[in-house]
Amino acid sequence: MTHPPTDRETHVKLTDDLLDLLRRPSTCYVATSMADGSPQVTQTWVDTDGEHVLVNSVQTHLKVRNLQRDPRVALAVSDPANPSRYFQVRGRVLEVTTEGAVEHIEQLAQRYLGGPYPWYGGRDQVRVILVIEPESVSSTG
């Protein structure tokens, strides 16, 4: 699933410090909006392709369903060595894709767990990659 571009160009470049955190086993919290407008937050693993923030999830998970309805998202990514140092990224999901998602979760498991992905919910789950375009980036610490 791909969301159409917005009528304004709001993409911002990820900073080198943020790119560094996105390429390490950093703690990430993803905030989405429920159908009634209330917030929903989930801790996830995080990655980047150098331009976008990437989050790997399961097609049926609540955050994915929320983002398919409303692609706006906010993330907080903290430094594992200093959790008070973090970046906030606000943006929108450009794409939800299954392409390469299984290989991607295995790469993330190596980074975060040091081994293969344990397939917590079973191997029949459909993995997806959320491709997030950053529209605003701020940092603390």
C-alpha cells in the first residue's frame, strides 16, 4: 500500500547523529492515531535506508492498521548509552510493503538480539516494512 504524496514538499533530511542511532540497536517508540483520534504508542526496532525511517511490523498489528487509515506518525528514538539523548521524528508513512520484510526482520534481529529472529507470533505472520518520510526532526540531549 502506498499513500499519495501531500500537496506540499515537507521532507527533511535525517541528520548524521540520527542516522547513527537508526543504524544501532536504539530504543524507538512509534505513536499513531486510533480511529477515534486517541494516541497509541508501541516500542519497536528501527532502521533507515539513509533517507527514510524504517519500521518492521506485522500486517495485522494495531499500529499498521492505524497507519493505513492515517499515515501521520511520530517516533522517539533514544541513544542506548544515554536514554536522555533522543530524537523526535514526525512524518508520514509513504509505503507499507511486504517486499524484503522477512529478510529485514532477520537483519534487525541480528542487530538487536545478536541472533536469528525468534518469530514470536509464528512464521505465518505477514511482515511489512513501514517507510516513513520525515517531515520534522528535533532532538534533546
